[in-house]
Amino acid sequence: MPTKLPPVDVLLVGFGWTAAILGEELAQAGLEVLALERGQFRDTVPDFAMPQIQDELRYAVRHEMFQEPARQTITFRNNHAQTALPMRRLGSFNPGTGVGGAGVHWNGQHWRFLPNDFRQRSHVEERYGADFIPEGMTIQDWGVTYEELEPHFDRFEYLCGTSGVAGNLNGEITAQGNPFEGPRSRDYPNPPLERSLGTLLFDKAAREAGFHPFPAPASNTSRPYRNPLGVQMGKCTYCGYCEWFGCANYSKSTPQTTILPVLLNRSNFSLRTNCNVTRIKLDRSGKRATGAIYVDSSGEEHEQPADLVILSAYATHNVHLLLLSGIGEVYDPKTRSGTLGRNYAYQMVSGVDVFVEENLNPFMGAGALGQAIDDFNGDNFDHGPHGFIGGAYVALWTTGGRPILQHQLPQGTPEWGSAWKQAMAENYLRSASLSVHGSVMSYNDAHLDLDPTYRDAYGDPLMRLTFDFHDNERRMSRFVTARAEEIARAMRPRSYTVNQRQGPYSIVPYQTTHNTGGAVMGDDPSTSVVNRYLQHWDVPNLFVMGACVFPQNAGYNPTGTVGALTYWAAEAIKTRYLKNPGPLVDA
Amino acid sequence: MRAGLTVLAGAAVLTGTAAGLAQEAGFSDIERGRYLARVGDCVACHTAEGGEPFAGNRPIPTPFGTLYSANITPDRETGIGGWSDAEFERAMTQGMAPGGKRLYPAFPYPFFTKATRDDIRAIKAWLDTLEPVRQEVDPPELPWPLSWRALLAGWNALFFEEGVFTPVPGKSAEWNRGAYLVEGLGHCAACHSPKNLAGAVELDEAFEGGFGEGWFAPDLTGDLREGLGEWSVEDIVEYLKTGSNRFSSAGGPMAEVVERSTQHLTREDLRAMAVYLEDLPAAEEVAEPGDVRDLDELLMAEGEALFVDNCTGCHLMSGEGQEGVFPALAGSSVLQQEEPHSAIQIVLGGAEKPSTEAKPTPLAMPALGWKLDDDEVAALLTYLRNAFGNSASPVEHSTVTDVRSIIEEREGTAALASE
């Protein structure tokens, strides 16, 4: 029997970005808040101190900051005809573990989704007609609009000290920014990062090709910054070790550099690390969460009662926990009934490697130092002639020039030996990559459920992912990759290589840690797990955060939208739920 | 605190009795005592690592041996629960505990004696409200004859002058309030002044900087390089209120002082302290900016290379730091102290700015002692003490070795304590 602990007002499961935001919002409102984190405590000093943190072998290759598959992983299959097998080594995506979650090892690529992205189905039907949506595609509206989220996008950017330049300031299109973005109420808190030579070449080439390049929004600080909580950040040193690493210089926005100095000082907030939540408990009615069961590092089981339970772990973990806890009806792809696990989506990425004449010094980089075009993202262009839905941004990111994994070589270069060495010497400083970062729509055959065979370290069934790319995404990707190729040619390189995604989705090579869906939000309880405030339809004192609520995935990195949704939910909890605990939307 | 007062005042009106009014006066005294205990930073010495606040038994290292701080919670047997107000006052102003037991002057009664008797009684009134904690205190670890407390009578005769602070005529009320706090309960000079062989403050060199806990507490006089000559009153207030200003960040023992004590003081009191400190004359001849010293060129070149490799990410190539985040090395008084011990401490062991309400991030510098040897630290600091217009004596290898052993001892003790 688990030991029953004294109750708290709010229980946060997982302690990354969404939990840090909610912890601060709800503790500030006077509630007794407890966060349970399965990993360890870590902070800038000593855990991310230089030069130990700049260890590519330890972090990027050996995955020290990531979830350990030996403890928990998923099983995977491309379709229902296959038997899913466990992912024994992380590949396609890298969920984090430890305080700050993946918010510690992200790059800081901080986007807002487009206004139309939040009305995906309505918008497509209005512009192209319902027939434009292919059979099997299950896209839907989010139930929340860009206009409603705008103040929350803004709050998250000011929390993070995001560096960028507005493209649409209250409806006015500006010359330097992204002209396709939704209107923003004010400019970014910090100016764009210093440009790398690569981004300048991209900018020039993209203009020549007739596109509209702009500095990509970066949650890497371009100058010293103090955020609205009073938390201080130093300016980025362009060390080139953002992705897969913690930041040594207080320059990448993470829970540690933006919220925790204030939150951890609050007497009504507490954090327990090395505590792995295995179940959310419901009362007998099944309509009320009573708390959670967790296992600590000594293997002891505890029951933590709480009035309000918020799932704030990684997207896939939140869905896994709902599945393990039996909360909601599991989606059945045969009958199309049930909502839990439905509408899993991902990201469709491709790229063009360019080998240029110029010496680009790629090692002077930052995780979100990039130049991008948004001309072919979302519905920023007429899809009518193309017959697909969705899009991608094309960007040249100068994230760094690390020795082991970060280099491009022309096609046909041998993989070892003196020819490889020579090619490396010729190309290390003179190459870059254009990335095409595309949307993935949701489909009735892409979903999450519990695996019938394999179990995790706690003896619980692993979650099973069934997913493959569809024709719509392949055509989108081919189209936008061809646009990237136009930019590559305009860079007048010595040569370039197009890396189109071929064959079925593979879980082995890294693509992005942008897993979405499985507990999606919406206006209709028959097609969504949570309502527009991220509140569970069946269990009103249970909220679910993170990208698992995305009904399908847009052509952007998700963190900006995840942060905005979290502030949006926090406001609803503070101003409405606490006054009258119960459903915020009638089912 | 203000909200609490309002509520209580309301209660007194409701009851409308003499008892109610008396209680209100008592409450004000207690609140004042709590504030004054912050000024004195009592909690710092009287709390052991991981122990209950004010229950004492924290080891206090002195050049003569280790002492253990008293339990000042109102526990009758192990704390000061049995002490009368007069006995408490005697301890604070004369260094004498009940029964005539003399206290070692590591307890700063030579400063506390300057506090008004009203203020001392307020502190006692507040201490009386604490939860009594039973905590025995270890006896001092001092060699004979220092273990013989009667000797302290002689110490007192030579170095101690009892008596409350008397305002200096001709100085403003603000200056006098500042002097009262700095010289009295604040006991700033206990660290920031040189001490004689008997551990007493050298009065004629007060505030010129001094050793404490292996750090060198900087000069607070008007000296332009080592002291506060460049700092305005507002700079001092910002430093004490928030833990950093445009010149410097608090680190080492001062970080604790800011976190537990000065950030909680009113802006008026901090301003008064700053006005008084600003008026302290520079110790000797003020060093001319740009003093050129005879320095080994090779050593300076090595130091510069180490600086570029290890420091410029935060402090920038110009040594200007990043305003509001990382302190400047150019013009840094910590770097240019006559004694380089604090700078060595920071390089070897790292440092952390206090987390204050105004600036909550405990911005930290990582320790570099694991990768720089004593020669390298000496070269680096000799360079930093003489780059960007700074000027100070070269750092000796042996000084780095000494500080390293102090840190190792401290960390060894901490490791033992956490086991």
C-alpha cells in the first residue's frame, strides 16, 4: 500500500516549462503547489558550467540529458499490420528528464503558430471547400483562436526575453520581420541576435528568389535582460552548444533562467525530484481526480492527494499517464470511437545542404540563430493548384559546428579515410544546411495506445505509437523543399545536396522532438480529450498541458505555442476555475 | 509586516481595553526587534548548517580556534529562555553572560554596545517569541590559556569601550542614523577592518578592509581603487538592497549578509548607512589611476591568455561585464584590494550572487580551481589586477596555495556535514 501524504491544492506532474509557468502563476495566486519530477535537480551552476557542458560525446551522442529508454520508452509500428517493437535507443526524438525538462536542452526556436493554424479545418473548408480534405485526414479546429492567445504568446516571449523583430505589429507589416505572422501587440523584448555569415547569405539568396526572409525568433538573449519576474539573463556568447546542452551563460530561456529563481523561493511551492508518477487516481465516480501515485528513488510508493491535478510532463508522457490511469475512452481506429490517443502528429522535415565558397565559421552559433522564410508555411500561399494541406518554413540555422555530429559533406564522400578527411577539411567551414520544417496533419490511423507486450521499469505497459507519413505531407515536403532548393541555388554554392525524406517514417534517425496530439483540445468532447481551456472533459479537476493537446501539428517548433496555451489555461484556472471549480465548458 | 500591524490595530480598537493597547505596544517592540535582528544578521552566526534558526552551535572559525555560537532561542536550559532583560542587555553591551561568564569577542559585543538599550530590549522581546529549541552548544576549542575566560577582562581593558553611540554634532540626522547602524548592530567593521594580534579591530584603520572566513572583506573607505570612492549613495543602496550594482555583485560571506540582512532593511536605513560610508575618508593617499607597476611581461601574457579562455564569455573582452548581470572586472575594487584573497576565492571556488527579492536570480560563477593550478591563478589575477586600467600588486603563488587550502578545508567540512 502506498503511504498517503498530506494533501496539496495543486499537483503538477513533471517539472519542465509548463509546470514552471503554472507553478509560478498558481503559487503567486496563493495556492499550495507541489511539483513531482521524475529526474534530478539541476541548475546553471554547477550542472551546466563550462567547459564540462560543452561535451558533445556526453550529451549529444550519449544522451545524458534525455529520457533513459531503460526506464521508459515507447513501442513503435508504422501501421496496424505490423507488431510494434520497443525503441531501445532514442532516435527520432529526444524527450528530456530532470528539472526544466526538455526546456533545458532545446534550441530556443520560439515561434507562434499562424492564426489560421488554430482554425485548421474551418479555414481549409472556407477557402478550398470540404472536399479538399483527403479521406482519413482528421484535422480539426483548436477551440481557441490566435486572437485569444495573443496576450499569452506575448507573455511567454517577454518571460523568455525572445530576440527577434516584429513582422506584423498590430496589423502593420514591417520591413524586417516575418510579414506572414499573426498580428502581435508589441515587438519582441530583445532585438535579433547578431547575424552569422550563413544567415546573411541565406537572406540575400531568398530575396533574390523572391521570398521574404527575416531573423527567426530566438529565445537566446541578444543582450542582458531582466524579465517581468525580475529574473536576469546574460547575453548569448554564440558558443554553439544549445541543442542537447544546458546553457552555461544564463542566455538560453529555460525554466531555470526565467522562472525558478522566483518560484523556488516561494514558501507555498515545493518540488520533489526523483519521483515518478505512475497513476492519476480518480474517486469512485470517475469524475474527480483525487491525486497521484508516485514511486520515489528508493522504490517506495506514495499517494499524493490534491484538489487540482495538472499533467505537465512531456506530450507523450501525459498521454501515457492518462492511458495507464484509465481516464477517458481510448481511441479505436477500427470504430473511430474514443478520443484518448487520437490525432497523434509529428513534423515533416527535410533539408538542402549547401557547400559554398565563403568561410562561414559555423562554430559561432546559437540554437535559434537563423534566417527563415515563411512564404510557404501554413496557408500563406494558395494551395489550390497543389492539392495538399499545410506547409513549412525554410531556414538556415547557424546552431553550431560541433565536431562529431554537426557537419555536412558533399554527396558521394567516403565515410572514412583520407578522402573523408580531405573533404572535411575543405567543407567544415564552408557548408551550411537549409532546413524545411513542415507540418503534419492528423489522420485516423495515427494514434497512441498501450502496448500489449512490452513494459517499463515500473512494470507498466509501454505506450505504443502507430504512425506513418501520408501522401499529403510528402507532397507538401517535396513542394517546399523545391523552394529551398531555389534558395540554395541563389546562394551560388560549389554544390548542394537535397535530402528529401524517403520511404516510411523511421524512428531511428533523429528528426525533431515535436511529438503532438493524443490528448487533443477542442470544442467537441467526441473528438477531443480536453476543452479549450485544457481541462479534461470527463474530470474537471484534471488539466493537461503540452503539445499533446495540438489537434494536428503546424509547420513550426511547438514551444512558443505550448507556452502560450499554458498561460491561457493558467488564466482560466485563476480567474474562473478557482472561483467555481467545475467544468469551464459544458459538454 | 504592515498588514499585520493594521490588523492588530483594528483588534485593539475592537476590544477597546487597556490590555489591548498594551499588547499593541508589545507588538510594535517585537516587530522592531525582528527588524533590528535583521540589521545585526543574528541568524547568520546563530544557525548551524541544516540546524534550526537561532539555535546556535554553528562553528565560528577564528585565528585562535573554533568557537560555537550560542543558542539564542528561549529554551530555558540550552538557550536564553532563563535570561532576564537586564542579563541579555549585559551580554550585548558588556560581553558578559549570566553568572559573570565572559563571552569571547567573536560575539560582536564591542559593536552591539553602541545600540540603544531600547533597541536591545526590542531584540530580546522578539527573540522571546521564537519557538524554544533544545540545542546544546559545544564548548570552545581553544588552546590554554585562551580557554581561560578570565583573560577576557584584560582584553576588554585594552580593546573594549562600553557605551551607547552618541550622535556627532554637526552631522545630519541621516548620517548619524547610518553611523549608528554601521558602527553598532550592523557591525560592518568586524569584517571590513584589519585586526590586531588579539583579534581586535585596529581602530585607526577601521573600514580599510580585513580578513574574515578566508575572504578579504574590501575597503569601504573613499579610496578610488579599493574602496567606495567611485560609488554613489544610490550605488551602495542598490548593492545592499539587491545584491549587485553597476560595479559589483556580492559574493562569498557578503552574499549571505545581503540575502539575510541588508535586503530586508528599509531604503531609508540603507540610505543612511550609505551616507555614512560615503563620508569615510580614504585611508591613505588615493592611488593615482593608471599606476604602472613593474610586471613580468610573460606572466601578464599568460594571464591574458587565461582571461580570454576562461572569463570573456560573461565578463567580455573589454572586462566591462554585462550591466545588471555579470560584474565588471575593469575598475573592480574586489580585484584591486591590497590583499587578493577574495579574488582568489572567487576564481578557485566560484561565487554566487545572493537571491534577493529585487533580483532573484542567484547568478553564479563556476569554480575554476579544478582546472587552473596555483601558478595559473596567480598569473590570471596578476593580469586582471593590472588590465583595463586596474592597478594592484602581483599575486603570489603562495597566496593562492593558502587560499586553496582554506577552501579545501571548508569544503571538506561541508562534505562531512552533509553526510
